[in-house]
Amino acid sequence: MLGRANAGFTDFSFLPDTLFLTWQRDPTTTMTVQWVGHAGEHPDIFFSAVQSPLARFGPGGGSAVWSAAHTTARPFPYTDLLVFRAELTGLTPGTEYQFRIGSHAENYRFRTMPTKATNGLSFVSGGDCGVNSHAAAVNVLAARQDPHFAVIGGDLAYDNGISPQAVLGFLRNYSRYMVDSAGRLIPMLACIGNHEVIGGYAKSREAAPLFLSLFDGLFRDHTFATLDFGDYLSLVLLDSGHVAPIGGEQADWLGKSLKDRAERPHVFAVNHVPAYPSYRPADSTGAGNRQFWVPQFEQHNVDIVLEHHDHTFKRTHPLRGGHVHPDGVLYLGDGSWGQIRAVNGPESRPYLAATGQAYHVSLHRLEGNHRYHMALDESGKIVDVCSSTKRPMHRRPGGYRHAIASRPRPN
Ligand SMILES: [Fe+2]
Ligand SMILES: [Fe+2]
């Protein structure tokens, strides 16, 4: 079932089971509502700020002011279904909102992101989900942390560009479980992985029809993008060679995007294939990342890189050129939201600081200029904790010899 609708009545109740929130632009003042449903299910979205009890009884209080946002529909590939999308704009930062799909349907809630991270902000990250019971259990665990949002770094549904049923299963799991303890929907951001693409690597946008039917609001022209939260947090979402080549245009864009954000207190890069793998061979995995991206991460003061694809838990030491360095970049991963493999540990890979063979999600908390990173396994046990803060700038250009000699072969 994709939803319950009774279009014969004006006050129909409509509960799409694939409903989720995401962003196309500024998370402090916008929110995008999406679901997959049948033709004809395109009522407008009505939304309003949730009034505090005090405001309700104050002068002029008593009733919320509702605004409407128009819903658009686009094909959901390989099916007769449609992807419905409405962007709510002009919102007040740091505010709780309610919305309805249709005029008298059930209310859902969300919160806009604050303009300043003065009171702390947290989000969860991971990758490589799928639709099994472990992925669902990690959803429950992730939601229990009450994050402001979730970032999934590729291999979301394992649709391989051809299975709409896998995407629907993934969205149902996300929609059902990714709700915080106050009943607010937890927005989802994602970057592309090999299992979003027919053939996995070096293909065109047409080879990722299902992923892009959901996320082309953010990835409109390219499969890489930045998202800035006020003046305190930037996410740089990258394509590790699935549609866009790692070098060339994407690398040029990355350098400029990072340079513009070098002074921000929190800059996270998010990509799928890791530069510093914990399962796959180190010399042939992530060679493009190490050649084109790592020197830029270091030069432009990226704080954290979230990488995935290897289906393990890993934390690297702070690294510069693949060597442990006190002012290095921290790489966290490695994509085990719902998939798992045996792991190579620090004894065989000196760049690794901690590893584990566990389904896991990472919780990141930003407080002023400080960051706290916690890895939780499927049972809720804390398996790793670390903190980080902005490093001094090292304006050293690339061109050094990296600790890992790379063999140029496909990942
Ligand atoms: Fe994967
Ligand atoms: Fe992957």
C-alpha cells in the first residue's frame, strides 16, 4: 500500500507510507516534502509554525496561520507511480512546524535548522542500508538519538538503478522509523553510491533514474552539491565516480567550494567509496579520492570526511598524505547501516585508529567550535567516541607523495 486516500471527500485522510523530508536549498528556511504515490494524489501541502502554549493564550493568539505549498509530480521510473514533491519556503529558522497533505489530513511535524549552532546541533550519518531487519533496527536506533537530520552516504536501497521495489522498501522503512521522540520527521540527505547506478561506475545520469527521481532537487545539474547551514556548518556531498568522474570538473568545483568555506567552523565532506578503506585493498580502492580530493581536503581545512562502501565501522587517525598527523583530516565510516563485512584493523593498516564488524550509525554533535562523534552499534552500545575541533590552516599545496601507492584500477 502506498497510502490511504479517499479523493471522493474534501476532508480526506492521506497517509503516504513513503513520506520523507529532504532539502534542495537552505535548511534554515526551507523544507522539501516528498512521497511516492499514485496519479491523482497531489493535494497541496498546508503548513504552519507550531505555536507555543504561551503564544496561544497571548494577544492575537489562538489559531495558527496556515500557508499552502504546491505539489509537483514526476514519474517514478519503471512504474505507473509518481514522485510528489513540495518545497516549503520562507520558514523561520530554528522553529517547529506542522504540515498536512490536503486540507484536513493528519498533521506531521518537523523543525527548521537554527541560523547559529549556539545551543548545539546533532545529526546521524551512515551508509549502505538496504531493506533488511538490521537496516530497520539501525533506523530505530538513529531516530532514538533525536538528530536534526540524517546523512546517508550512498547505497541506500540497493536498487542498482533498476529496482523500484527496493526503493519503495527503503522509503517505507525510513518513513516509518525515522521519527524523533517528539514526533518530528527526521530529514534525509544522501549522496550517490555504486548501487544507485546501473553498472555502478562511470555512467551517465540516465543510469541512476531512481535515485535522481528522489534527489534531483539538490542534484539538479550535477551529482555533487554543497548545502550550507547558516554560517556554522557545510556539507559537501560528492560522487565517488558513479556518474561524475572524481577528477576534472568535480575536483575543480570541490577546490572552489572548499576554499569558499575554509573559515567555517564545521565542514563535512560526504562520499561513498572511501579514500582509506577498511575492507577492500588500500592500493586500488579510493585512488581517485587520494589523488584529486584528499590534497584539497587538507589544503582547505575540511574537518571530517564521512565515507562508506566497505560495510564496516572505521575511524582513521587524523591524516595528512596518508600519514598520522596531529593537524590531519579525520575519516569516519565505513558504511554498515544495514550491510556488514569482515574488517581489516589498525594492525594491517596504520591509518586506521579503530575498526569493528558491526552494523552501526554515527552521531555527530556540534557545540560551538567543538564536535563530538559517537558510533553506536545495532544494539545501542557505544563502540567509539572521539572529538574534533578546527585545525590551524595549512596552506600547503598538493603534489606530495602519498603514504599509499595507488594502483589505478576500478574500485
Ligand atoms: Fe554497499
Ligand atoms: Fe558501495
